[in-house]
Amino acid sequence: MDIQGRKLIKIATAGSVDDGKSTLIGRLLYDTKSLTTDKIEAIERNSKQRGYDYLDFSLATDGLVAEREQGITIDVAHIYFNTDKTNFIVADTPGHVEYTRNMVTGASTSQVAIILIDARKGVIEQTYRHFFIANLLRLSHVVVAINKMDLVDYSEETFLKIKSDFDQLVAKSDFDEDQITFIPVSALKGENVTKSSTHMPWYVGNTLLDHLEVLEPQDLEESTVARFPVQYVIRPKTEAYHDFRGFSGVLYGNSLKVGDRVTLLPSGNESTIKGIHFFDQEIEEAAPGSSVTITLTEEVDCSRGDMIVKSSELPQSEKMLSATICQVNSKGLRVGQKYILQHGVNRVLAKVDQIEAKVHADFSGAEASEELRLNDIGKVHFRLSKPIHFDSYSSHKSNGSFILIDESSYDTISVGFIN
Amino acid sequence: MSNLFIPNPKEAESIHILREVAAQFERPVLLFSGGKDSITLVRLAQKAFFPAKIPFPLLHVDTGHNFPETIEFRDKLVEELGLELIVRNVQDSIDQGKVREEKGRYASRNSLQTTTLLDAIEEFKFDACIGGARRDEEKARAKERVFSVRDDFGQWDEKNQRPELFDMLNGKIHVGQNVRVFPISNWTELDVWEYIRTENIEIPSIYFAHKREVFFRDGLIWTANEHVYREQHEEVVEKWVRFRTVGDMTCTAAVLSEATSLDDVVAEIRQSTLSERGARIDDKRSEAAMETRKKVGYF
């Protein structure tokens, strides 16, 4: 819940070139009155200048000069809108094959994916890839918006054909059927986006917006074990707080409360939670997602990168790691190379032991490969300089993911999902 | 359990980001304008490090054309919280011949701030500059990262940004580079106002409706003042106005308003059909105004 008591829903959008994704988002903004008069005027002015005979809502989201010139979206853009009940954050990601990394990036902070399909084209290779990533990142829900229904005479038959094609993908994924919803829309005409369509009486489900509002997305990490990576040690060294030594961080997975018996990693020392602080409040129990400061009953050695967990729920601690990697930089990943591995706020060195396979991002299997290039996904084995304390990604998102940082450029070059 | 603390996700995220700055950088600084967004940042930083003090100074790049109410407020806040404040003046950059004062009808020192800012970064060797920019403000900002790497010249390379996965922040940089950090990237204008109201955060009086001498130009309401160029036919009138965003006088237009309390302001924002930056004269120069300024090192 945010400060106003609204629900917060984070959505990643994925679509191919020209399937009207920006128009769909523009329509959502327009219909929820999230576009202000000056922005609408700018859109009208620009649409007219370009000689369009309709309002080009995509101009509301395409941010950079290069995009406006080429008429495409080239990076993740964040868009915000709200209804009375819900705040939405949309990570708008482009659909070109070379931009897989952008969808992975956008989806990593999202709970729901909207995958767009052009009703005239149906399920295409891009659709496979988008759904593959939604599955890899284990998003909570996928909404398949079948767009441009106005151009196929609002045909139920077309809709059902696309749905049945898509259902074959669902069968290959880890998703349950009830996590996937199909909605026929026309973003341009505003049909089934926020208002029910009069042209598609055969569709009895919710409009896209109504559907998004009733979703109760559960991040995988929200119902699992508590993990508290120590981010920063607070020592005020003032009169009033002379002996205060607090460990700050974000709590993931489950709640922690005063009196919980905890283990510190890597030392293995045990202690008990003495206090949980949020600013000037003393808290009895903190829910996951809290940015809090914890004090312990014993004076124990603990610094940034360490992890506090319940003594009864220890994670795996290993120097060998096997993970699914998505390469997000043009620099390739090769056997024998060394990287800085950042797991949460902890950094160790990692060496690539083996690239087991390059995975086809369309559910068609895998092949042997020497190297993972930009936008490749692969299964990789690492050896680490020190053990890290992790869970599998499928059981704990935040404690099961990491990034690789290139030692010379310091760029983030890969994201990993621990098997 | 009854005493379960449920976080506000946006506040928790911002605190996480501020702690990452303190942990990953040697010389961070908070860019403070005296506006509501940087005031919100100060409150979030208090929360992030309590009961310790905020472990970095504030930097104000003063154009010399700021509203006196903002400066007064700044000095009071710094004193009350025991913060360290560094002020660097655009006037000095002008006197040193590094930048030239704009002339004429739309003259503003807004874009001159960049030079003064980059000089200050070099002078103090700041490696992280925390700013209050939000992605909902403007479309070029919608693509900004939370940790945004700038080169030796302060430039933003929007096509070559580091992807940010989950909440893992990569602040590793080379000597000479610095990072612009935006902890409230994901907040909207309404989020900020509702937060200020809930937390009862004090803000400069110019955010509330007051009587002011103004004149009208290009459909915007300009402050009538010695620093703002005005032609003879542009008649000065007294109106009830307030400011939605606070830059300096030459680039911030007022809006007609009778909102004198935080409740009124929040209600007004909710109903408003004009965007926040719609009253920013600096953004009206062209469709790509913000992107162009960001590329050369603007906030």
C-alpha cells in the first residue's frame, strides 16, 4: 500500500514493432485522464504536423529524439498513472529482437506483463520470446492483449485462433492457466481498454484496465523465508546513541520480529533481534519490503554484504553456482573469464567454469555454445572467490538473482537467475 | 500479529537507494534546490540514517535569481537539522567568464547552472550527486536510471546506459566519472505532495497561494521582478498565485490558485489538467529541450 492506501501494481509491456504498444499505453493514460491538457495539446500539434488524421498517442511515451525520428522505442521508459484504487508503474520495453535485454530489465521490476499481439499477424516469433522472458522471470500474471481487433472486423474466430496458438506456449511454460488472461482490444479506437467494446459482444471478460485493477499480484518472494542482507551499518557516535550499532537493509521474503533467533552469514554467529527501527519508530515486527534497521542482543561482527536470517531457515552457502544467464551487454560472456558478481548488495569475484548450453528463447530447446552474446540466454556454471548465501530464483526472487559487472568497464553485463 | 509494520513501497525503495549511495561512494552530495522534491529527499535521508546524521553535505547551485523565500527556507532547514551546506554561485561563473549571461525576452540563468555544477563536482571531487528528479516529470527523464553514470564532462549517454535489474545498483565507476542518483525516480508529483502532507514536512511559502505582482506572456504567469525581463506593454497585475515547481524566477511560471493549505494543494493537484512542467519556461524552448540539456550535464 502506498501513502494514500492505494495498491501498487508494476507492469512490463512487451510487443513487436508496429503492434501499437505505445498507442495502447497512450490510450490508458488518456482514458484515465492521466494526460494533462498541455500534453494532449502537444500530441495534437505533433500529430497534425506529421499529417496524421488521428491522435497519435504513441507520442506521449516515445521519449528520445532518436525515437521520435525513427518512430520506434529504443529503451525502457517508465510511465506512471493511477486510478482511485491503484497506482500503476509501467515499464515500457521495446520489442525488437536485439532488445531482449530491455524486456528482462523492465520485467525484473514488474509483477505483471502485458504482451501485445497484432490480431492480423497472430502469434509470431517475438511473442514466443516475450512470453519466454515472462516465464524466465516468473512474473505473477501475463495479460495477452490482442490488439487491432478493428482491423479484423472484431472477429471472434481470429481471437480464438490466436488464443489457442498461445495456449500451446503456455503448456510449455511454468505458468498455470489462471495466470494468463486474453483480452481483445483496439487501442486506437479505445475498445476494451478502459471501456467495454460494443463491437465485441462475444467477449464477456473485463476490460484491460478493470482486469489490471482486480489483480492481486504476489511476488514470489512475498511468501517465503526472511532474508535481510546488511546494506549499511549505522553507528551514530552521539551522546544519546553512544552504543547504538544498527544494521540497515531491505527485508525480503517474510517478516522478522523482535526476539527472533537469527544467524549471521558468513560468520555463522547466532544472536537475537533486540530492536527493529524505522526512523524514530520502534517496530515489533517488520513486513517484507521494509527498509529498516535491526539491532542485536550480542556484540557480533557484521558488515555490509553479510546476511541476517532466521536460524531455522538457513540458505545455501556455496562457492560453486549454476545459473541461467541473460547477457545484457554487447561484451560477450566466455569460459575462463572473471567478473564481479553482485548478489543483492554483496560482491564477490566469479569465474566462468562452463557454459552448459545456450537456450533458445522460444521454447525450442538449447544448443552448445562457447560464448553468450548480447541478448543470449544460457546455462552457466561459476566458481566464486568466496561462498555466497543464496536460494534458487524459483523459491526466492531477490536472494536468487545477481548481476555480473565487467572488471574493466564496470558495466553491468549479465543478469543471473540461480538454479 | 497486530504490530506488523507495513512499508510504503516507494518510500522503502528511496531509503534503499540512499543507503546504497552512502555505502558505494566516497564523496556523495545531495543537490538541494529548496524545492519540494529536494526537501522530500532530505526527509528520506533523515529516515535512512537515523539515529545517525545524514552522512553527506547539501550543494545548492544558486542562480542569484532565486525566490528569497526559498533561500530563507534553505538556511533554516540546514540549521535545524545540523546539515552541512555548500553554496556555489552562477554569478561567479559569469564573473570568471566561463558562461555568458543570456539577453532579451527569455533570458534565464537556468542553463548556466550546468557549468557551476560541474565546477563544484570537480572542486569537491564528488563521485555521486543525489537529485530529486522524477521520471514522471518529463519524457526524457522517463528513461533515466536510478544510478546514472556521467563521464568526465558530466555528459549523459542515453543510448549506452547500464541496465538496472531488480533493485541491484551498480555504482562502480572510474576516476573522473560520477554518478547522478535519483532516489525518487518512481514517485509522481501527487506521491510527493501526499507524502509531504502525511509527514507534515515544512516547505517554502511560495508553494501556497499568495498575492504577487505578475504579468502574462505566452499564456504563462511570470513574476514581475528586476531579474525577469519584461516589455513595456506587458502590464503588471496583482493576482493570487502559487508555484507548483520551484526553479529560479526566470524559468518558473506561477499558476492561479487559492490553495493555502496542504490539503488544498493536494486537492488542486488531483484535479489539475496542466502538467507540473507545463509551467516550466525552460522546457518550452523545444520538444527536446530537456534531453538536450541533460546530455551536457544538467541536473
